[in-house]
Amino acid sequence: MKFIAAQEEVAMLLDKAFKRRKGFGIVEVLISAVVLGFLYLALMDLQLGNRRALLRIRGRDAAVEVAQLVLDSLQSVGASGIVAKFGSDTTFKGPDYVRTWDAQGAKVQRVSSSDGSTPSTTVTYNSKASKIQSKLVYNTEIKVKPDVAYVAKNKTGLDTISQVYAKNVVVKVSWPFNGSTQSVEISGVIR
């Protein structure tokens, strides 16, 4: 008998506890939704920041690759093939390069625009292949600097002849990023 009474008493206590607790109120649900919304916004901002950093790093790496490509092509020409004024800086515009990225990787190609304009940066969504392709245009500028360390002087009885046997070359590559122009410079000596 005592056992049955104890069971009835426990059942009555549990029934009271469940009747008092009806679940979450609307205020608790709204507060948790606001907190989750702020967490979601913070994660989205973090993701957007990571995406911008990735694009900035990709742009810089490609610019270094383009600058090295230009410097290597000047190296293959040699110092005698690079026209420069003696004793002062000579600056000239180099070719433009386009780098495209897609799911398979990246490629760089040289472009020449007939009207002298620079193609803009574009991001294209290809729905058939379900991939995003981005394209970035790099402008190059080549500066040949005079360097007395690379000049040989021969004195004869009548004249002094100066001969340049190497040239200091600076390749500047610039590209648009987030409304501003970024640039990278690489220098080298071409013999």
C-alpha cells in the first residue's frame, strides 16, 4: 500500500512539474533568433573578409608572375636590345597581360588592345559548367635606370668611349583591386 501511495505521489509531482513548464515563450524564441542572426552576420563578414584576402593574394601572386615573365623576356633580348637614354631613366609601357582563374586553375596570356584601352576586370558566371571564372588585366611599365657600375670606359689618346654592358631594369605591374590600383615592382640586371 505504501508503495502504491508513493507511486501516486511521484506521479502527481511529475504531473505538476510538467504542467508548470509549458516550453519556450515567444520572448525567448525571439531573443535566440536575434542572437543567431548576429552570429550569422559575423560569420558572413568573416567569410567575405577571407574572400577579399584570397583575391588580393591571387592578384599579387599573378602580378609577380607577370613581372618575372616580362623580366625574363627582356633577359632573352639582352642589354643591347633594350633601348635606353644614356645617363637618365627611360620609361616605356610594356604589354598588357590577362590572367583568368576558374575551377581548373589559372592561365596568363598577353593581350594587345588596338585602341590602346585596357580591358576591365570581369567575373563571369558560367551556368552550364556551374563555375565562376574571374579575369584580371595587368598593365606593365618598364623603367631602365642608368647605373655607372655597368659602364666600361676606354680612354684613347683622343677620346673616351663609354660602353654599357649591363642595364638595371625595373618592371612595374599594376592592376585594379577594390576600386584602387595595386602595383608590384621587380628589378634585375640585364647583361
